[in-house]
Amino acid sequence: MKSFNLPERDDVVAAPERLPGNGHGSPASESRLFIGSLDRGYDAVLRSGFDFLGRSGKIGPQDRVVIKPNLTYPTYSRGVMTSPAAVEALVRYLKDYTSHITVCEADSGGYNPFSMNEVFRATGLNVMAQRYGIRLINLSEERAERVMAPAGFRKVAVPTPTILLEETDLFITVPVPKVHMNTVISVALKNQWGTIQRPAERLRLHPYFKEVVTFLNSIYSRTIAVVDGKFGLTRSGPLRGDPVELNWVIVCDDFYQTDAVVAQILGYRPDDVPYLSWGLKRRPKRDLVCNTDWRAFCAEPFYLKRAWTDYPGLLAFRSRPLAYLAYQSPLARALHWLLYRFREPFY
């Protein structure tokens, strides 16, 4: 078992010895992160990972567990989406402890949305849910509350599914490690952006991304990240890029620690990721204890190469007036028609 004071190596930046926690009330003295190879399959590494977490990994028979995978494409795509096999293995593990399990995701697709119900069918998750007797829900169809997230000198309304606020004892996010054209990387913290119920609302909130995603990750009573590192995505993300086989899984009881470690595994410093750097500075500090030296899992550094057609979206992501112009104004449809004269549709 390794504490987080590993010696630096020229090609990897060691994360700080003390990193912020996940913001749930009074911080514990430490966070715990397990990383293991998938050589023996998902079941073995998940069991070892939850065992390593100790108290934070314990699940009781009455615990209501919600699993949030990353399902951002109409059909399964390596490095883009959480593997259905990873979701099923996690459900299989949880069923040993509780029968109150829900897998959830909201409609996706940005300016060109698609139904998550269709994705459930295309990936076989609907059949899996029936086989294990668990709930599979489309968050876009669930009751929600409009909660107010601080964003600079103002507050913005964020529609948040009631199930996550009132009916969840343990929230497990299951992302994939990938680069992202707007946020540099997308891992545990970013995955909760998909809990905002409708794609149009996510687009509206893009200029407040770092504040809103930090807020979203502060509303859960208890959280665990399970990073499906079977494949990652380099060059371009979140939907189009080059899949890379990584063959590992991370289980961690702190989303910020998870993203700081994964960023470095992919070749980035935490400070290279604006939303992560911003959030880390605002979290209570906690020590990180790892089961092993995670740097042994570092691959050839990932990279982000934007096409010129990616920059209109990036500018709208960063600017409130441009976000309105691109997504809500009377000119929005015409501007997207013009853009897609040059850019190949994602799906």
C-alpha cells in the first residue's frame, strides 16, 4: 500500500501529497484509491477495489445505490462510452450486498440530441437490467428540482433529478478516461454533467461549467468513482478520437483525487485542466492512499488536437453571449447548418 508521497519522475508530474476531498461535510483524514489491471477481468478488480476502500466501500442491504455510466453515443464505442460489460460487472458485485440498484443516464447529443432509451436498447443494458432485477431509468424523464448553483457573482438554475437528491445513499460514477475538446479531459467529475436532464440545458450552462460541475459533485451524500479504463480516447473527444487500450480500473472514494491521478496517467498536469484546477483549490485537503504506485499504469501521453471546426463550440463553451448566439438565438439553426457544411456529423 502506497501513501501519496511518491518520488517524481521526469515524464510524470507527481500530484500534491495532499489533495482536496469531495466536499461532503467535514473531510476525512484520507482518501483511498485502488488501481488494478483487468487481466483477470472486471469482477476480480472490482472486488479488490471495494475491499481496499474499507469503510467507504461498505454497502448495506438497505443502501440505495445509483450507477451513472457515460453513455454519450447512440451505440457502444470504445473509449467514448462506458463498457456495458463494466456496468454489468458492477451490478453483479453490488447485488451481493443490496437489491436497491439503479442505473441511470439522461438524453445526450448536445445540439443534436438522441434518446437514452434507444441507447439502453442498443447497448443491451435494458436486457441486463431485467436479468438482474434492477432499475434502469432515463433521467430526462424523471422528476427534477431546480437548484441554484453559485456562478461568480450570480446563481444559475440547474435542473437536478430528485432521485439523486432524495433517493440515493451511494452514488457511483463510471466514466471512461478520455480527452475532451472543451474541458481537456473527461473523467469522474465531468461525468455528472450528464445528470443535467436535457442537452439544451447543458448547452445553456456551458459558460458556467466549472462552477456548476463543482456544485453538482457536492450534492451527493456519498460517492465512489469506478473508472472503466479498459479503453481511453486520445486525439479528439468526447465523441471522435482514437481508442487506446489501457486495461485498468480505478476505484476511489474521492472524485477530485480520481481526476488528478487519471489526468497524470494520461500525461496531463492537474493544472492543465481548468475545471479540475479550479475545483481542487476550493476543496478540503485530504491525504491520498493508493494500493500501489499508479504511475506504473502511465501510458504514452494522450494529446488533444482540435480541428478548426471545433473552435466555434469551444468559444461558445467559454462565453455566455456566444453560447446564447450559438444555441438559443434566432440565428442558432442557421449557424449550425453552416457549420455542418464543413464538419462531418458525429453520428
